[in-house]
Amino acid sequence: MLGSQERVKFTDWEPGPNDRGRAASDILFLTGAEMAESGFAGGLVPGPAIYIESHAILVPEDSKVQEISGLSGQDICFMTGSRIERSLEASFDLKKRDWLRRPFSEEEEMMDAYQARNCRAVAGERSRLAAIRQEQGLDHQKSRILPGSLEDFPVMAATEVRDGQWAAIVAWTVHTLISGEMQRTPWTPGGDEAMPVDALELGVGKGWQSRVLKAVGSYRDIYDRNLGHKSPLALEPALNASHADGGMLLSPFLE
């Protein structure tokens, strides 16, 4: 959208005590809870969801467990005091099943226990578990992520309330990437025509949506390169598929 990828710079950033109540970047990728807990609710525009994260469970590849409920009565490792712990408690309470709690305060210690098979499973964010899945340890133990999830939540593109023009550009760009997955048919438009946005007052110029899709592809193309089958993580899209393919991503398109 900006015309050149060299005009974009990504930096790591974590909210500190002096950042409370104000945004510290042109664009952030946060969950609703992170916005509220950091005191950003009044300073940020919560934009469209760019990723649906899930709390999931990792087990050894040779485990007989095929679904989360199959871990009833077994020990599960997790980081204490985390949202993962709350998700585990809520999920098993809902199913009226008990489980053995193995809390850890250090992730490295937790993974050592898992690799040594001192716990039957590890709970965490699905994207993080996909990275852990590649680390086979000294015994070359292979792992797999169980289907289903403990909890799902959107990661949103957030921008400062002081710059409505930029917030609109970010939102329409994300919508373009998602709606750009739609296939053209004799009855429906697709690609950059799925939701044409001519908004010269935003300063993006004519044909900006075509430039976006030509530069990086659709949302699915980006997902496949960074998280999906073309990446080492090899994560299935699942909830991050388009709504037409059974996922949760849905953006405006021409009815």
C-alpha cells in the first residue's frame, strides 16, 4: 500500500510502566485483553482481526490421546499465572473432567520436563506450540498439536485514535488482503474487485488495492509463507481460513 516494502520498519515492543495510557507505535498487533491491561483502551482504535490465536495442547507423536478430552486424569504442563492456566481450568471444568496440574515458572524448565516425559502434554498458544514442535530434544521426540482448542481470541491491528486517516488505511488494507482471497466467478467479483475502495482522500492513490495484492498476495498467501505449509511451522489455517472455507476471517465484499 505504501509503494515499497522499504518504507516499512518492524520493531519489537513491549508496553512498559511509562507507556500506560498512550500508544507508542504507528500500528500495534494486540488482543483486546492486552489493550485493556496496558491502559490503551482509550488511546487505540481496535481494528480488524489479523489472526485468530488459540490456546492448544501439544503431546508426543506416539501418544494414544487424540483429542483434548482424552487427557482427563493426566498431567499437563503449563506456565503458572498465565492465561493458558485459566483456559485449562475453564475448559476441563466445562467438560466436568479432572486433570493433573503441573505448573512451571520457567518455560525452559517446563520443556525439559516434557522432553523427559515427566508430563503427558504441554499447553500454550498454538503458534508457540508449533515452534516448540520443531525442537525434538536430545531423544528426538516428535510431537503433534491436538485438534480443537481450549480458547480462541483475535489479534487485532490497532492504531492511535489521533490519526483516523491512518487507522482507515490500515483497516481497508487488512480487509483487502482477506477479501482478495475471493475467486472471480461469472456471478461474483474477486481479487482486488471483491471490495473496491476508491478513497483518494486517504492519500493512497488509484489502484492501491491491486498494488497491495501484487506485492504480497492475499491473506492466505501471507499465512502460508509465514505460518502455513510453506513455512517451518506448518500450521493449518483452521480458524484463520476465510469464512467461505470454514474459518473466522470475514471482511466486507460486494454483495
